[in-house]
Amino acid sequence: MSNESLQPIRIATRASRLAMWQAEHVRDLLNSAAPERSVEIVPLSTIGDRDKTAALTRLGDSGGVGVFTREIQAALLDRRADVAVHSLKDLPTNPVEGLTLAAVPPRGAVFDVLVLPEKRVGSGQLVVGNEGVQPLHSVFCLLPSGASIGSGSPRRRAQVLHHRPDLQFVEARGNVETRLRKLDEGEFDALVLAEAGLNRLELFERISAPLRPPFFLPAVGQGALGIECRSDDETTREVLSRLIDRATLYAVLAERTVLSTLRAGCHAPLGVWTRPEGESLRLTAVVLSLDGVQRFESERLASVASDADAVALGQAVADDLLAQGAAALLTS
């Protein structure tokens, strides 16, 4: 056994409670998959964590792309850590030289949810089924005309405005707990958050209503974790390969191919929805104008049994969106 294989695996992560949950989850997976290796967690701060006021799309020099990942990746490259754990929806599709996306474990909840102030939960909750076909207006009927929603996501904003153009948006920065506190203190009337984050923080009771397709599509990679390591670290790559969930990997590969083909950043008004149908995958993608007025949609069903098949599915959906004219909405 080499000295390298006896060294602890150091996981770099953001220091928020949700990011730490994700890192600890991967640590537990590694403890099961590679009990011969010890695992350490290395919490780090990113520009997205330090600047809690500016809109994400204005941070850094790339329109907000990579603000939660770049400094974590730097820790891998300078060997302060061996593995990085990201929320995959935050991980840019442009590869970083020297790093590889080595594993994607089983995905969590994929969709978004509407969250109302705590004082309204119980009296104002909307209970709907899980079939995923309720009209979006039946969810947002909980909000009066002109109500404000806390979200800095162009994707969420555009999809809400497509159905409720009267609603207003307020930038909501900070971790999940901070945004919930601002909501309860009256800074806005509602929040749109990822269901996976609330589940992982055991805040299920804060969910007021689900936001489901076909009316509201999640972000690329939402609910999934992306685990990176150095490309030349063969020992760590082999260990991480034991964590790969092939079904999740195919789904997120297809979604990320849509994103990269459209040359859209992770803050673009782009929603995707991937789900299995037998041995096949069905992928739906939408691109909207920021005001929600224009909306392009494409959907494809394909047999997916390899990484190449997943990429081809994403490419076909993206090409169709481009043929419809979606590129104009991503550059405006």
C-alpha cells in the first residue's frame, strides 16, 4: 500500500451549514466506500460568502459565474485539499485545467418551493399532490397583487413573472437561514428556495407549496452534488469513482450539456427537467426573457446508456432551443 493511499482525504468546502452538511455527507459516503482512508473537512470562504449584499450576477469578473466554487478549486490546485464538494448547480460547465469532476452521488430533491413567512405557515399553506401538474397560479394565489419575492435568480424570476407579471423581486443574499430570517422579519413576502437545501437542513416545515413542472423548472444540476479532484490524482479518482450514481450522472451530464452548448452561465434564465422513462431519459428545457414574456421550450426522449448518450441528448435539446432563437434571450 502506497503512502499516498494512507494519507487522509481532505475535503474542501464552503463553511455554511448547508455546505458543511454536503461535505459531511460525502465524508460518510467515503467512510463506507473506502473505510481504509480517513477523511478530513477543510472549511473555506468564497467571495460569494464574504460579499452578502451585491447581486450574485455582479460578483467577480465573470458575471457571478464561479463565485461559490473558484476559491474551493484553488485549494485543490495548491494541494491544501484533495477533494472539493460543490452544489452542482453552482459549478460552471467550463472545465478548470488540472481538475476533473470525478463523482456525482445520488441526487436529492430536484425542484423549487415557495416559502411564506413563519407566521403564515399553518394558516396559509397550500396542500397539493405530488403529481407535479398543478397550475402555478394555484400556488401563487397565496400572494396578493404586487407582493415581493426574495430571489436573485434570473431563472426563478423569469418563470414566476411568466405567470404572475405583477409580482416584485428583491435581492435575497445569504445562506438559507439568513434568507428565512429576512423573510420572517418582513423584508419580502415570500421566498423561492431549493427543496433539497431545506430538506438537508431539516427545515421541511418551512415549505409552503411546491413549484413543479411543467410550470416551473429547476436549475441545471439542482439537488445534485459535484465532487472534484485533481486530474492527476489517480488514487483519489479511483476512490471517488465508487461514489458515482450512474443515473444521476447521466441526468446532470445531459443538463450541463444544454447549459454549455447555449453558452449560458449558471445564473441564466434557463430551467431543465430530466426524468427516467424505462431505459430512456426525457429532458425538457426552457429559456425565458428576464421579464418572463418570451419563453422557448424543447423536449427530447432518448435511450441513454453512456456518458456520450447523455451528452447527445443535451446537445439535441440545446440545438433545438438555438434553432428557435433562444440565444437572443441569453445575451440580452
